[in-house]
Amino acid sequence: MSLDFSMIPKTENSVWGDKEYKYFRKLQNLQAKSVFNIVEFDRTINELKQCVTELLWHVAVEEAQLMQQLRLVKEFFLMGRGDLFLELIKLTTHILNKAPTSHTSRDINLAFQMALRKIHLNDESAIDSFNFVVPALPFENEDANTDITDLFDNEKQDPNGAYLHCKIFLKYSKTR
């Protein structure tokens, strides 16, 4: 019994596109044969793999702009743009030498935007994709009886905690 699948409406997001019925018929013909043909089966599977590979390439590289995203990650996370981070450090030195406040993350992100514009990198996707976050101070989450001066004295003794530079996180989110 052979079904006519040409009358069934196509889905717009089909992986196979216009070749969906062609591939279905090939698989159906392979199944209907009395003797299994490994060469024909292998050829059909390779065609299916090629079709899926082309779709994945289109989605990842073209629609999701993979190359642009990788360039941004290289430039920002791997500090491929040394001039940008030099400018950012210049603009944030006065912020980074102080204890963080509720406005520190916002101030660093504004400085980042200023640094991007100053080096003439007006890529809005870069501005929207990256966000600096400064974690809350320990005493914001601690018991109210904790002495704030003790916390800062402990930080002064710890060379890794002496500056806010060690406590900044750069977050990335793909924007569309």
C-alpha cells in the first residue's frame, strides 16, 4: 500500500524542506525491498546527514551569527581588544579602588559603554551582549550584628581581596 504524501500540507520549519517526501519515499522503497541493499542504504543515510548538516550550518552560522558571536567572545572575554580594556581600566580606577556599593555594577557598565564609544566601537550588539556584575558585599547577606570594619580589616589582610578588581564578573548573553 503506497500513500500519496504530496497531499499532506508541509510544515514551514521542516528539517528536510522540499526534499522531505523524496527522502521518505527512498526509505520506504528500501524497506519494501526483499533483499537489504547496504550500499543504497548507506547512500541514503549520507544524503540525510548532508541535508541535516546544511540546515544546522544555516541555523548556527547564518541565523545565530556564530562568527560574530565568536569574535565578540574573543574580543571581550579573551581581551583581544587591549585598547578597550586599557580605556576601561582608566575610566574605572576610581570606582575599583573603593568598596562596592549598590551602584558599582551600573557605574562599571556605563564606563564600559563609554570606553566602547571612545575607541569607536559602536557595535550595539556588543554593548547589549556584555554586562559587568559586582557581587554583593558579604555584610549585605550576613547577620546584622556583624561589624563592617572587621570585614574590611579582613579584606586588607587578604592580598586577593584587597581590591575590587578581583570581584568583577563579565557576563555574556546572546541578543537577537
